[in-house]
Amino acid sequence: VELSFWTAPFGENDAEFFATHLADWEARTGAKVNVEVIPWDNYEEKYMTGVASGTGPDVGYMYNEMLYNYIESGAIESLDDYFTD
């Protein structure tokens, strides 16, 4: 399994941070996560284009102002059914 994950930049070493923190999870699950750090200046535009064209991420970071548009369009899936107490 290969997953794409889009996130905005949060520090100078984002790629290193995610590689370090995902290594154990990837080893346990056998999945590979391709992290793409997208600059803030075109973050919303890239998301809109990706989702509209079917090339958006499997998992991604969104801030509150973005979230509602994607909920209304049906582009976001609830994860509730994937977790138990």
C-alpha cells in the first residue's frame, strides 16, 4: 500500500520530521507514505485542483477555513468507522 500525504510547511525540517515519525508505522504496516510539503502560497489552490481532478492526496492537512468546502462537496471521508474505543 502506498499513501500520499499533503501537508503545509511547519518548520525547516518537515521532511526529516515525517520520515522519522512515520518510519515505525511504515515498518509495522508495510505501507509507504509519500509526504509532500506544499508551500503556503499555493496550498489551497493545489488542494482544490488535486481534489477536483482526482489526483489529491489520500491523507492531508487542512485548516478550518478549508475544511467546510470539502465536507460540502463530499471530498472528505469520516474516519469514525475505522476506529473503535
